[in-house]
Amino acid sequence: MSKVLIIGAGGVSRVVVHKCAQRPDIFSSITLASRTLSRCDAIAAEIKNIKVATAQIDADDVPQLVALLKQEKPQLVINVALPYQDLTIMDACLETGVDYLDTANYEPLDTARFEYSWQWAYQERFKKKGIMALLGSGFDPGMTNVYTALAAKNYLDEIEELDIIDANAGNHGLPFATNFNPEINIREITAACRHWEDGAFVETPALSTKRSFNFPEGIGPMNIYRLYHEEMESLVKHFPSIKKAQFWMTFSDNYLKHLEVLQNVGMTRIDEVEFEGQKIVPIQFLKALLPDPATLGPLTKGKTCIGVIARGKKDGRRKQVYIYNICDHEACYAETNSQAISYTTGVPAVTGAIMMLNKAWHAPGVWNMEQFDPEPFMAEVGPMGLPHVVIEGEWPSL
Ligand code: NDP
């Protein structure tokens, strides 16, 4: 029985709160804190079986966070605010001796560059304090790391190639919207692509490599585009046998058309510009105009399919294994008032929290998901709402 503090009250947070509340055997007490108290209260009001306490917090401010942690005394902080807050929340956890979990790696506000270096730098301090940080416990990163660990443990002697493939085959019917925080989403997609090849990351222009991939279970062929994604950094470190690692995501032609125009006119810029005597950051202004991803829940129909294809040898034979999850937007909304992108992130966050609290995964220091035994996590995450499918076969290169 544990007390948890959830920080952030957006789309992912809503799923995290619902899912924690479904497991009062583990989460005996829940506090939800974020920048806008009314958003915390709105989520808390959806939970009927237990009372969710709420608080206002600026998670950029370490002394405020420390005061809240001292007052609440949680066993664990689940950080589902934005990547910009990762380090301040980790600092506050260090000061108060509280375990930490997040779903996205730190990114400085002024550079669109995802990197674990900043968070890995906390390793010795977390160890010395005897507390744990679990990094990237969402779907990608998160489930994709666990799927890779599962492929390495049960299906291949060692992994030589890895393709992580993320399809959102859902449709919200709006001309243009992002399905998670628009600022984070657009920064990720418009950044230069990097993939791992023969011991180094190779840079190519954003969205310049495209394939068609035939998705399972009736989704069918969709265009996938290669982009950089943060889990590749930890996966190639922890599975050094990997010679090539790529991350792919589906985008509709309509989405890419809008993005291209927005980029061409400067609306995706992350630096400050002067506008009528005041400084604004165009991408933040754009975020204010775009639909709030949390409002897409009732509109979105269709499925997501996210998974990994790992290739290597098993008993001397070349083989590949495809491990994926299919999630239905409308089913997610019926259960948690959120679409599948938030759901597929929130469920692994809560599963990671369960792993930490029941000590199936617990050790002082800063950890990525693939560093732990995947099996206890997989045993929990299916019943929590994200079952997986495994397809083994020959090795055809993508
Ligand atoms: P939202 O924008 O919907 O929610 C973010 C929340 O954080 C908002 O409630 C916001 O407050 C709050 N917040 C922002 N700044 C602060 C601050 N300084 N102090 C306190 N609260 C703050 O984002 P999502 O729910 O879509 O995403 C949440 C996280 O999940 C992000 O880090 C995202 O990158 C990650 N993610 C990970 C995925 C994965 O698979 N690993 C996939 C999708 C998302 P306010 O309400 O006031 O704006």
C-alpha cells in the first residue's frame, strides 16, 4: 500500500490517475499536482472509488516541489508533466529521498535535442541517496524497451537489427491536431533524424526516409517515416550487439502538408521572436491555437499499433520477431476518457510504478526499462490494458 504523487494534469495524467485508482491494492493514496489546479480537480472528479487529493505546483521550481514532497511524503513521484520538468523533479526527489518515474527524457527548452546524458548524470547521486529513478516508462520509450528486452531474453541469442514502428491509424476528423502535447510532438518530428548504424548515430534530414509497412490485424499498409527517438540511445547502449536501430512513425499526407506549411512560415520555431513589443515563441503560440490533445478523446476512432521488430540469430538461424500491441481509441476513451495515445503512455507508467512499489524492479540508481527483467512487467501490463502479440518468422530486411 503506497502513496503516490502524480505531477502534470494533461492527457497522459488522466490515464495514470484512472489506472492508479483501479488498483487501490497498490496505490492506497493518490495526490495529483500540476500548474493549473482546475485541471487536477477535473481529473480527480472523474474518480469515484477513492478520493484523489489535488495541489497546485510549478514543477520548474525546486523549492516548491521540495515543500510539496515534504508535505505529502509519497513513496513515488510519477512525472507526467513535460520533459522540461524532469531535472527539477529529480532534484526535488533527491533532496527528499523519494523514488522517481517519468515517460520522456529531459529536453532543454531552447534546444530540440532529446538525450539521456542529463538524467544519466544523476546515477551516482541517486545511488548514494538509496533512491531509484525509472526513465521513459511510457510506450515509446517504455513498452518498446521492454519488448526489445523480451526479444533478447526469449526469442533471439542476440539482436543485430531493431526497427521500432509506431502507427496511429486513428482519425479525429479535425484538419490538424497532434495527439500529444503539440509543442513536444512537433519539436520531435521536425528535428533532424538520427538512426544507429555500425556504432554511431547517422544524421539525415527530418522525414527524408519513407517506407510502406503492412500493419497487422486489418490496419493494412501505411507510410512510415524514419525519425530520431530517444529509446534508441539507451537500447544501443544496453544491447551493444545492435548494429542498426531505426525508429519509424506513420503520418498522413494531410498531417505532413500542414506541418510543412507551418514550418515554412516559421510557426514551428522554438526561439523567441519580437511581436508587437513583446517576445513570443512561435511554437508555443501555435500550441495555444491547436486543439488540446485531451479534447481528442471523444472524436478519435481507429487503432494504434506500436511494436518492435528485432532481428538476429537463434540457434544459428537468422530470424526476426515482431512484438506489438494494438489499442483501440474508442475503447480507451470508454475506459479512461482519453484516446489511445495517452492510454498507451499512461498504462506503462502505472505498470512501471507497480514494478517499483512491489519491488519486482527496484534498485538504487537511474535506470532504463530494458535493464530489468521484462517478464514481471509483461505479466502485469497485459491485464492492465496493453496485451501483446508475438510473430516469429524469417528475416526480411525492412
Ligand atoms: P499535456 O500537455 O497534455 O500535459 C502536460 C501537463 O503538464 C499539463 O497539465 C501542464 O499543465 C503540466 N505542466 C507543464 N508545465 C508544468 C510546470 N512547470 N509545472 C507543473 N505542471 C506543468 O501532455 P501529455 O499528457 O500529452 O504528455 C505528458 C508527458 O508524456 C510528456 O512528457 C510527453 O512527452 C510524454 N509522452 C510520452 C510518450 C511515450 O510513449 N513515452 C507518448 C506521449 C507523451 P497545464 O495544464 O497548466 O498546461
